[in-house]
Amino acid sequence: MVKKYVMLADTVRCIDCKACVVACRAEWETPMGYSRDWVKQVELEKADGSPQVMLFPGRCQHCDDAPCIEACPSGAAYKRADGLVLQDDAICSGCELCVPACPYDARWLNPETNTISKCTFCQPRIDQGLEPACVDTCVGRALIFGDMNDPDSEVSRLLKEKEKEWVKLTTDEVNIGPNHYYFTAGEAIPDEVMPKLHERHISGQVMENVVNPVGAIGIGAMVLTFLGAGVMKMIGRRNEVNEENHEGK
């Protein structure tokens, strides 16, 4: 059976210790000022006037219909059969067209590599049978990761439990099949953590430019430029691989 990786976040157990963020930064040597994951703190007021704080661990949601993949002109953004949305740095042109396409704000341009960075659920680690770094270091066991298609996995069992209702961060406007679930103990999810379509989403620009041919030409030229850069990177990378294979024979 094909694996289907998902992440569960229990917002009740999260204590905002930031261990997940630190572990992720160490695992991926993330530049200062950037992060592949985060903990969103939302301050609310209860009906009786008392303060309330909700904590939402966040990262790439590895969506079934990931708009970042469609927005990527070079093909660097892609989805694996097991549900992971990944990034091929060898052919990423750093054009950033995928950045505004993500309604979860999970993508950013790495200034050191000039390629797009995002959470990959620590794909190299899970391919070795390990947990993502954030899950491995979560002291409160607020983060749980696994294969939901495996009936014996912890995530599969938890998602089937009637005692807990796990929800996704979706809206009527943005419902692209995220594979990140949250438990809030019945509390409504605040708007601050809900996904939002950005005003300069590339698809929106293209639709505008259907009416504006001059703008469409500009967008088309820009996309072709970035696509060409991505193709050149891809060709270069393939040549490197061929040379390595030839030298190894």
C-alpha cells in the first residue's frame, strides 16, 4: 500500500517551547531570520472576559492540490506518491513565483542558496525510518507524524478516535487538501491562522492580464525567463550526474 504521510498537532499539548523550531533550524542549517516551521501565538478573549492564548505549530501543509507546484515554471516543485511536496534545488531558478501561491506562507527564498526553502517533513530522515526533527524533539508530544494509510500507525489510530476531533486549516476560499491536522479541544480556529489567498497570487495576475494584453506579455516574458533559467539548471545538473556516472565506471 502506498504511504500517505500526515502531521498531527495537538494545540492543547503545545507549550510554545520552540524546541521544534530550534531542531528544524539545526537540521537544515536555516539562515538567521528564516524558519521552515513556527508556532503561531494567538491571544483571544473568552466569553467571560478572561484572556486565552492558543498555540498553532505551523509549516508546509503538503497539500493534495498544492498550488505551488502549478505556479513553479521550472518544475522544481513536485509531489511524491507518499504525499510529500518537495523542492528540487538543482532546477529551482529562485524566481519566487511559488511563494505567493502558498496560502499558508510556508515558502521563502533562501538568500544563501538562492533557491526556495520550505518544510519537507524532513524527507531524508523519514526515508531512513526516522521521525522529522521537529517531532523527535517535541517535549510535550504535541506533534505526531506518520503514515495514515497504515492502520497500525499512531496517526491512523488517533484520526479514527471519536474522543478527539482533528481538523484542517481550510476555508471556503482555500480548500486544497492539506495533510496537516490540528486538535483544538473544540475551540474555534482563529482567523489569524487560517490560509489566505494573496493579492498578488500569480494565477490572479494571469487572469487580470487576460483583459490586459500588454501585462500578459510582460508576465509571459517573465515566466519564460525563469523557465529558461530552470531548464539551464536542470541541463547542467543532468550533465554533472552523467559525468559522475561516467567517472565511476
